[in-house]
Amino acid sequence: MRSTVVASNSLVDGLDITAGGDLNPPLARLRERISWALYDFANTVFSMNIATLYFSAWLVKDLGRSNTLYATANGIASALVVVSIPLFGAISDATQRRKPWVVGFTLVACVSTIVMAFLGQTGLPLIGEGVTVLAPASTLVPPGVALFAVLAAFVIANYAHQGALPFYNAMLPELVPVDHRGRLSGLGAAFGYAGSITGVLLTFPFFTGSLPILGAIPERAIHFLRNAVPFTAHGGRVSTFVPTAILLLVFSLPLFFFCHDHNAIRGKKHIPWREAFSDVRHTLKEAKKYPGTLRFILTSFLYQDAMGTIIANMALYAIFAMGFEGGSEATLFVILTIPAVIGSYGIGRLVDRFGPKRTLSWVLMGWVVLLVAMIVVPTRGAFWIVGACIGLIYGGVSTAERPLLLSLVPDIEAGRFFSLMVLSSRAAAVVGPFVWAFAVDGLKPSMGTGFAYRAGVATVATGMILALLMLRGVPNNFSRPAHSR
């Protein structure tokens, strides 16, 4: 972390704060640290199932809608984050309360996902892979209204899913000393990708009546599951939405019950809204006080745009460019997520040993190489190998970026700057999906589906190269504490 981290500490208002303004608390109880990390598990269930695997394929492949429509819904969600999250972050910093925001956004995401399932099964045609009985749209809700409402619910769910993350990240410095952040961040990322595997395994039976790799489940068991969980009786990708909402809620409960805001400012009955608006207005100006902060936020704009775009469209790439069928893309994601569990924790150790900037540079270099390989590999077998390598480094970005930002700014202002970083990445996410959609939808009629989707990946690789070049100018403030050398 910053060299000031190992300087003399002082107690300010009962808190152990370094000369650089960083919180340096003792280790929180193991139960609280594990509960915090488990939220990565819960949140990534949603990220995998809704934002990556099932919704996009249901909309584009099963319902026959365009990449551009999907990009529009994603873009609106990201725009809402851009408008609101920095303000909420300023309010959070004013009160030093993070947990209520995480809880509130998570509950909104759960409810909205259930609404998607209800409208998808009552107002739109029951068609596509895995559907047991093909049926036209119900007359309960007109199809046009139902599609608009499903997209609106997806926008809200996706917005809430993204909105919880900066407040979740800002809880980190209250739980561990500065030289343990990489480890806890890496543990959270590893739990997150374990959540991806678990989420797919537990929802896939509602999709096809089978398990990835293992095959068919007895019909009696499937009948029981689909009768026990509402809006899953017909099968298909739309039947995975409610199970996903349930898993998101269940695995968020440890954070709800066992994590705390250790430094919350209590006793205030009035939230200083005017002051919060003023803080938002001056956040960019204040960032100039901390060398490299604005440059790093711009860097995150580029690599988060690239990663968000490729992950949001990976299922479509597997289906249309590589020929995965019958839900086999879900098996692909399960297998490729296993290396991410190992890689995330291992990269966390690299962060603690070599620093977050060097580690993030290595991760971005790996992304560039593997995206180029993804474009040129000719077979599904080779694609599996490339995908496994992507899985190994995927968690490295979130593992390294959290400690890197914390090395550039004081911890007591972390919520504001995490929100600013989310603002940057979400602003990019408004652009990235449209670049992908225009490349794919624009080239597909003349150049063919395979070429069009590979061109989409090329746009992602370009963004990652630019991010790597930008990162070179970010200061390396890492200094290992003497006792950990």
C-alpha cells in the first residue's frame, strides 16, 4: 500500500488511522469476515445467471430479439448507476454507513428478478431450449406490454445488483489491517466464482431437467422442484429467474445478520442532503489531491468496459460463434469458473506480495493475449482451453483494483471514490454494449454470424490494450509492512 501505511499511526476519535488517513483496524471476527466474503458468492450468482448466462440467451436466441435491444437495456441500467450512485456514496461517507445500502439494493434486485419471471411466463411465448410445453403468449398480459415490463424489471434488477457493489467494497477497510486486504479481497473473489458454479448447478435443472456434466435428473425430482418453486413449471431459461433470486437472498443473509458498520456516525437524525450534493459536485476536483486517482479511474473505465461487455455477451458468443447448443454453454461456464476460484485467491496473495498495481498489470496483459486467442481459435476444444485460462485470471481485476484504489485515497473517503470508480465503469458500460451490438448486428448480414461475433471480441481487446497503457501512469504506492516481509 502507500508508504505512509507503515508510518506511525494515530488514534482519531477512537479509530486507528495511519498518517495517510487509512483505517488500520484489527482483524474483525472470523464470522464477520466470512460473511462479508460470502456476499461476493451471492452477488455473483446473479451476475452469472442473469447478467451473463440465461437472460441474454433467452432474449436473443429464444425470443429472437436483437443484440441492440439487449445492449439498450444494459445501457439504461448503467446510466442509472452513473446518475445516482455517486450521490449515494457521498451520503454513505457522511454517515459512514455502508451496510443499509447493500441490504436495500440486494432486496430490490431479488424482487425485480421475480417480476421478470412472472411477466416472462405470463405475457411472452413459452418457447426455446428446455421448455417442456411450447405455448403462445398468455392473454393475461399483452406481449408488447410484457416485453417492455420484463426489460424494465431487468434494468432495475441489474441496476440494483451493480448499485450494491461500491458500498460492499467500502466495507472492506473496516474488517482487516491494510496488509491483509489483498487476502480478504481475494477470498471474496474466490467465493464469488464458487457462487457462479453453485448458481448454475442449482438453477440448471429448472432450465433443462438435468445437471451440467452429470446429465438427467429423475423426473420425479424435477417435478417436485418445479412445483415447489413458483414460475418454473414450464422449464426453459425463463424458469431460472426465481431460483436465482432465492439464491441471491439466501447467500446474502450472513452479511445482513453478521456484518456491521463499525465506524457509523450515530445519533444524527438529519441527513445533510445539501452537503451530500456539494460533495458529489466536488468529488472529481478532490480526486486531484491524490496523485494517480483520476488516471486510475479512467483506466478502470476502459478495462471494466471491456470485461463487462465480453462477460455480458459470452453466452451469445458461445452459442452463435462456437456452436454450443442445448444448454451446453452452461456446462462451459461451470467448467471455466473452476480455475477462477483458484486464480482469485492466488492473485490476492500476489497483491499482498508484489502490490496491486503490478498484479493488475499482469492480469490485463493476460486478458489481451487471451482475447486475441479467443478470436483465432477454430474449434470448440481450443475454445475450452482459452476459456479456462480466462477463468484463471478473471477474478484478478476485482482482487487487485480494490486494494489499488485504497492505496491511492484515504480509507475514510473510500465510499466516495469507490462510487466514482463505479460511475466511471458504468459510464463505459453504456458505450461498450452498443459498440459490441453495432459490430455484431451490423456485420452479421454481410459477413456472417461467426465473423460478426469475432469482430465484437476485437473491440473488447482494443479496450483492454488501452487500459494497460493507461495503467502505466498510475503511481505504485505499495510498500510491504516490515513484519510481512
